[in-house]
Amino acid sequence: MAVSDRSFAGRGFALAEVQLIREIVKICAGLSRMELAHTVCELVGWNRPSGALKARECREFLERLEARGHLRLPEKRARRPRGSRTAVPHTPHGEPGPVLLGSVRDVEPITVAPVRSLEDRQVFRELVGRYHYLGHAVPFGAQQQYLVQVARPRPAVVGCLQFSSPAWRMAARDRWIGWDEATRARNLQHVVNNSRFLLVPWVKVKNLASAVLARGLRQLRGHWQERYAVEPYLVETLVDGRRYTGSCYRAANWLVVGETTGRGRMDRHHRREGEAPKTVLLYPLVADAARRLREG
């Protein structure tokens, strides 16, 4: 077996470990793929810094081993895949309200609150699903979501903010950092993707978007560390220039570092290159973000 077949997501496996994985898959054929991934993680000690098992990455590694003919997994069970669109509820929470005008001072205090309860999650899903042009999808990997609320002229939820796992490769970001392949694989967990940002369309408050971004970023570092035991150094986002200028990101001091090829994060076979290039923006959460990401 080639060395490249025994490496995944920054983790290399010895031949003896791969043989152990094969035996586990053969003996435990009645388990689901995710149950197998948990079992493998426990036996080979594949954990996150928080101590949680890296089961998602392990399942993808098992499926890659199967695709290359090294083992045979049980059939997939019905489940909602990551990245799939979810059913969007229509409730009074998501109905358009009166047009909200003015400045940030007119609607303060502004709250950017973590999504914690089932009700919060339902409101988040509805607003993003109904009013964000990308809709609501199951986030990839780690995630932290927020609801944005204003206090005046009356309390109201006016937006959503979501951070999730970063793109595996992004040329403009990787050039800005200056890391090599091995370092990227080792330190990518310190990068977070701003994968959704929404202010509902009936809210037209000047500078509210940049104010929300700034407040969300101030909280993100602590919340991400608390949840995943990993300190984020850098946040990335993509802006579709055909729809938006990204002015709120620039006003919040994000850096424009280039454009994507337009392939999308899951297009590994280069079938969509150039289809929809997007502007890449970065926000360092620490002063020496690039150095930390290069050096680890």
C-alpha cells in the first residue's frame, strides 16, 4: 500500500494500523460506517485536542480506503449528508416585519447571541433557509451559530451568523499564510470559515452589518475554544461579487487576498473550475496569525 493511501487529514497510519482497521471492518460488519469510525478512532487514538474522537474524518478515511480497494465497508444507511439542504419551516418568526431604518445607534443595544436551544436552531434555520441566497444546509465539520437581535424600536431577531470548518484548500488564503502542504494539514484546524451571514431584507440600518461582524468576531475566539479546545487564529469567507460588494467586510477590517477558481469546496475533480469565482477575504483574530499558522 502506498504511503499516500495511509495518510489522511494530517494523520499518517502505519501498515500495522491499516491491517488492524481491516480486521475491525471485517469482524464488525454489522456496525454502521459511523460506528466503525468511532471504534477505529478509539483503537488507534485518533482524537481532537478536546479529547473527542475524530469520527467524521475517520469515516471519510475508511471510505477512501474502500474506494482504492483496500477494504469493503457495510452499505450506507439512510442519513442526511453534510451539505444537504434541510426542510425550511415557515412560522411567524420568519415573516417580514416593518422596515427598519436608521443607524446602529437607533437600534442598540445589539446582541449577537450563540444558538443554544432547539427554538434558537429552528429560528436560525428558518431565517437562513428563507432569506439567504445559499439557503440552509447541514454545516461541514465544526460549527458555531449566532442570532442577531436589536432592542429598538422593539426587540427583534434581525439576522444570523454562522462559522464552520474551513475549506481544505484555498489558493489565495494559502498564499497569504505561506504554509506548505504538511503544515496546512497540521494547522488547518486553527482556521474558521464564516459560511453564512444574513441580515433579513426588511432591515436597512446603516453600518449594522459591519457592527454585527465585529461583535461576532470578538466572541468567536472564546466560544470556539470552549467548544472545540482549539484556538482559532484566522477567519475566512467568500463573497460572490455578482451579488455583493463585500463592503461590510471591508468596513470591519477584513483583508481582500484574491479570488477562488470557482470550483467549490467539494469539487475535487476540477469539473467546475471558473464557474463562479468568489472574492476571498480574511480576518486575523491574532496579530501574528500567518506566522502561527506557518509555524504551529
